[in-house]
Amino acid sequence: MTFDRAFAATWHAILTSRTLLSMMLLSVVLYAFYYPAPYAHEAPQKLPVVVVDQDNSALSRAMILDLDATRAVSVVAVVADPAAARADMRGGKADGIVLIADGLERQLRAGTPGSGVAIWVNATYLLRASTIGEAVSAVIRNIAQTRLLPGGQITRAGAPVTIVREPLFNRTGGYKGYVFPAVAIIIVQQTLLFGAATFMGGRRRAGTWRMRAAEFGGTLAAFSSVGVLGCCFLFGLAFWIQGVPVDTGIVGTVMAVPVFATAVAALGLLAGSAMDRSERAMYMLGPTSVPLFFLTGATYPLDQMPWFVAAFARLAPSTAGVHAFVPLNQMGATVREVALPLATLAVLAVGYSLLAYWRIVASAQPERAGD
């Protein structure tokens, strides 16, 4: 079979197979809207907290009102007993406790140490914990600057230093803008990997998995083009619809997308050639999605992992893909700045293509089904 015929035949198989069509094309569209949906608000809002007001002063009451007025926090109860507040947090009624210690107003107006505000948070959800801490800190700074009487320590010392935070990327500061660009690479990789392995596993069962060089090249090119389409859809239309901040290095993205798609397609064909039936692909590769996401370094720095874990992570195209596409798409990086992950993708594409070629291409007669 010639290259062009193999290319067309592979696309025909994808479009006419309900399994491959839903797995490789429709699922990408579904995930583009399904995954970001829970993070539509970008940042946690109105997280419940319990305030323990031991000061019971005008300043503490103003602080509670200001805290409840923020977008991030909702004061669900004001109590005087810390034990009652801890019971509420253990019972799931609150995500945090804010303790306003006795003598806070007096100490602040006198400008002497000895009292303050304490925060306890449920660290099970790190984003919620940091949001509560930031909200309380902002309220305390505002109280200190606007509500203390003249003559206090802050007035004598002058205005506090103003800190201006200007994010270089993910300008919304939201969770969706942070995690979805990295997850998009995992979506493309896993759907393409599953599809190519399923296709090859079906041919293995039928005994037609051995190919000539031209047929192998056309099949690999067809699956790579599916990956290119998935990247274009996610990085272009899906990011725009979802409002993900984009500062695209278009030249680097155009260079990287075909290389990434080829690496994943070749890996899928290689993995599928070792499976005796198409159903094995989902059984064996399905559980890898979450571990591969954590191995990309998007949630924990890759250079802080044990060396053998980091070395294994670099075997997945998604790891280099995240380190290339996120800087290119969200940070406006240049090709030179992502040269290392681009080179890694190129090595993986060549390496997996050669391994798949060695495994699949043979001049022998097609093996019997089940061999």
C-alpha cells in the first residue's frame, strides 16, 4: 500500500469507527468544555469562616464586617469560644477560623506588640487555605491604614509600603487559567495515544498489523494529523471560548505541534502493536492519565522530584509538551527560550518512530490472528 492510500485508509478507519471517532475527535471537543466547567469562577468565592472575637471592640466588629464583604470569604458565625469554632470546622461548616485576640484594638492604637490575629485553615484544599489567608491579610492591612486613630504607630511611621502585584501570565489569577493549558496537552496526548493503540490492537487481532514502510509512514502521518487538529482546536478556539489568557509565540507553536503529535502517534502505534486486541488499549493505558499529568511538573517542580522519577517523566511527550506549549502559548516565550523541551520532543518523535518502525515494518507475511 502506498503512502497516500495508507493515509486515506487510516482516516477512513477513524471516521467510520464509532470507537475511534468518539475517542480521538469527539472527546477532545467534550473535554475542552467539560474540564474547565468546574472552574468557571476562576477563584474560590465566599468560603465559610468562623470568627472568634475575643476583643469585642469597634475595631474587631469593623474587621468582621469588612471580612464578610469580601468576595473570597463569608463569615458564617461569630463566637467567643475557640472550641465551638473548632467544632464547626471539624463538622464541615467552615473552611477556616479567624481569631481576633483580646486587646487587639488597644495594642494597635498604642503601637505596642502583644496581641494579634490568628488564622486556622483546613489545609486539605490548598487553594481555599491560601485564599482565606490572603483575604484576612488584606482586611487587616486596610483596617490598619484607614481605621486607626491619628497618633498610632502606623501614623507616626508614615504610610505602609504599597505592594503592586502584576502577574506576567495567567492575568486573571484563576485556577482555570493556571491548570487548563497544561491539561490540554494531556488531553491531546491521551486521546491520540488511546486511539492509535486501539487501532493497532485491532489490526494485531486481525493479523494485519505488519506493514510495509510506505504504509507505516502513511498511517503514522494520519494519526499525527489528528493530533495536530486537536492541538489547533484546543490552543485556538477552546482557549478563546474559555477565556484562557493567551500570549502566543506562534512560530514556536507551529514548529512544536507536529513534532509533539508525531511523538505521541508513534508511541501509540508502538504500544498498540504489543496488545492482542483493541480493548486492551483502554484497560492498560487509561489509568496513566492522572500520573502523567503530575509527572509533567505542572503541579510540582520536575527538578524537585527524585532523579529516577524525573527521568521516567521525560519519556512521556506530555512532559516536554507542557514545558514547551505553556511558555509559548501563555508566556510569550521565544523558540530559543524553549529550545530544550523542543529538542526533547524531537528526540522522542524520532526515537518512538524508529522503535515503531522496527516493531511493525517487516517483509514477512502477515501473522495469523492471535499470534
